[in-house]
Amino acid sequence: MKKTTAKKSSAKKAVTKKKAIKKKTSKKKITAKKTVKKVAKKTTKAVKKKPSTKKRSSKKIAAKKTTAKKATKKKVAKKSAKKKLAQKKAVKKKAVAKKTPAKKTALKKTKAKATKKTTKKAAKKAVSKKQAAKKTIVKKSTARTNKKLTPEQEQDLIAKNKVIKLKALLCRQLDSEKAENILCIDLEGKTDIADAMIIASGRSARHVGSLANKLGRTIKEQNMGEVAIEGTPACDWVLIDAGDIIIHLFRPEVREFYDIERIWSDETFSAKPANA
């Protein structure tokens, strides 16, 4: 019996201990919950007091925009004020210009009329001078034409014109056939050999020979008499005698060696390029 009572008492003690532990744990939990609630309340209050960074940035941007708008408004106001001042000044200037005395305008008009008269007089004088010069030229030309030419003079003129045409034709042909350094020397009144001399260079002996053959054909086609060609086999220096015109065709080295242009220039013959 004693054993059973001891067991029961021990069991009761264990139960009481468990209940006490449970009460302690429940109290601890309640206190922990209360502390959590207090912390949560404090954090909510702090959050309410402190605005978010996003709201701060948006407020700053809005403030900047307002300041920019104010600055632009000020600038626009300044510009409009400047424009108004400029308009007022322009109006004042126009009023001053309108108020200028009529004497100045009258003087200007008289000066303009005087200048017009002087220019008209100068133009009339220039026209009269030109007309007088034209009349003198016409008189001289008529006097020349009225002079009767002898038959010999007429023949000389015809021959000269033929020579001039043939010379121009030969120079053009040499240029088209790609001859180099073409020179035309006038011999009229300087020597009895011929009236003109043409000097040109070919790139090679074959080129010189082809130039000589083509020039000989053209001279025959123009009915300028017999054509004598010398130096064709070697074609270093080919001479074409067309009566009133003598043509010298060289290879470049041979031309430099003989230097015919210098000889004629020393004898004061006027040498002109054919293309000029």
C-alpha cells in the first residue's frame, strides 16, 4: 500500500510540474507575441513618418520642372520685352525719317537729274565717236575696194589664198595623224624658195613614212602640181616639196640634231605654232 501511495504522489508531482512548465511556456509565448506586436507598431510608425525614396525623387523632379518652366517664362518675357523695344525704336526712326525736311529730298532729286543729264551726254558722245569711227572704216574699205587690181595682182592673191588653205589643211592633217611639235614658218618676202615651211616630228621611222605618204596624197588631191618626196627609205628626215610649201618630217632625235627651227630664227624668220 505504501508503494502505491508513493507512486501516486510522484505521478501527481510530475503532472503539477508539467502544468507549471506549460504555464511558463504559454507566458513566454504571450510576452514574445506582445514584443513582436510592439516592434511591428514601431516599424509601421517609422515607415509612415519617413516617406519613400521614390516619392522624394518624384518631388525633386517636379520641383526641377517647375523651376525650368519659370526660367523659360522669364526668358520668353525678356525676349518679348526686347522685341517691343526694337519695334519702338524702329517706329521712332521711321517717324524721324518722315520728319526730315523736304529740302534734302529736293536736293537729292536735283543731283539725280544732273547725273542723268551728264550720263546721257557722255553716252551721246560715245555713240557719235563710234559712228564716226565706223564711217572712217567704211570709207577706207570702200577706197581699198575701189582700187582696181591688175591681172598679175589678182593671180598673186589667188595663189596666196591657195597656199593659206593648203597650209591650214596640212597642219590639221598632221595634228589628226598625231604628229608632234608641229611648227608653221612664214617665208613670204624672206626667200624665193617657198612661201611657207612646215616642220613636224613622228614617233618612229614608220610613223614618219606614213605621214609623208598621206601628206603627198592630200597635196595631189588639191591639184597643187607635182610633189617631190625625198628621204623615204630611211625615214629619219623626209622632205616634201609642194612648190609654195616645203614640209620637213623628222624623227625626234634627228630633229634635235639638225635644229632647223634655230636656223630660221637666227635669220629672223617668224616661227608660229600651227595650232595657234
